[in-house]
Amino acid sequence: AQRVTQPEKLLSVFKGAPVELKCNYSYSGSPELFWYVQYSRQRLQLLLRHISRESIKGFTADLNKGETSFHLKKPFAQEEDSAMYYCALSRNFNKFYFGSGTKLNVKP
Amino acid sequence: EAQVTQNPRYLITVTGKKLTVTCSQNMNHEYMSWYRQDPGLGLRQIYYSMNVEVTDKGDVPEGYKVSRKEKRNFPLILESPSPNQTSLYFCASSPRASGNNEQFFGPGTRLTVL
């Protein structure tokens, strides 16, 4: 069964500190992985996807097939990064599986 | 403005009273999907549609129906709602063109079934 696990419900860091939001997945195939973000009073939106190998707002995520992980990282957290982050896995580009989310709180 | 809209945004109803939550997108997207969000469980996919008249079950389809008669609309139907369907519901659409699978989400519909 396909599953996405985000082990941390809440992650609190100080401004300027490095951030790593963990995501592990189980999938018997080649997954397409995403990070979605929901800022306060805004809609859920795409942050980045592994296939693009992009860096958005200073965030990066590397797919590690050996460890079946897709952790989200940022070297220096900003207060505006405070939000709810969801890791998601797509199967055949039709079915999607989301993790339970991690709330990131960046303290001043 | 390009967006996904949902109506109603809030709904309180009673067990067994049929209801429909509408979802509409103005971006000419092929793919549309419904999710429910429950505390500690994240988003779970209910149904999705790859195009007009093409729908399929997601992870938690029991108790729900959908239809896709037009490209822009993808209503979610609860024929006989039950309290365990109390949840926050999100509709999403995606172009699925040239490998673009980014999903655009609606604002959410908070449903309470008494």
C-alpha cells in the first residue's frame, strides 16, 4: 500500500536556523513526490516537486530512493515560512497520497 | 481570476439528508479531485476525474458519489450523509498537460453532519 509518513506534527525553530521537515514514503514503483504548503488563511498550494529539481523560497527536497525519503530543507528559516507543510505522493499521476502534515513555527 | 471555487463554504446538515458540494474551475483543467481532511490524517483522496465522463475512486470513496458532465464542474454528492462524514473537504484541479501535475486547490468546505 502506498503511504506517506510525516513523523513530526509540529516543528519549532528560531529565525535563521536550519529547517528539515521529514517525509518518508512506501511505494512499489517510481513515485512522483511533492511538497504542498498552506499558509495561514490561504489555500493549499504547491511548493515544489521532485521531478523539477527546483528550489522554491529557499527550500529544496531530495528524493532518496534507498531511504524512501523526500525531506524538505531550508538552510535559514524565515518567520514567513511558518505554515502547514504536506508531503504528497502521486501514483500514475492520478491517485494522490498525502502525509498528515507538519506545522512549522519559526520564532523571531 | 484563475481559480477553483467551492460551494457552500460551510454546511451543517442532519443524517440522511442528501447534499451536494459543488466545485468549479475556470482554467480548462482536465483533472479534478476531491479530498477530505481530518485531524491527524492529512488529506485523503475521495474521487478523481481525468476528464469529462471519466471518474475513479480514490482512497476513501465509500459514502460519496461524483459526476463529471462538464469539464469545469465536479460536484461531490453525499446521498445519505452520516456523522463520520463530518470533515473539511477540498476540491482540486490540475492541467496534467506536458507532465504538469500541480494541483490547484479550492478554499475548502466545512461540513458538519449531526
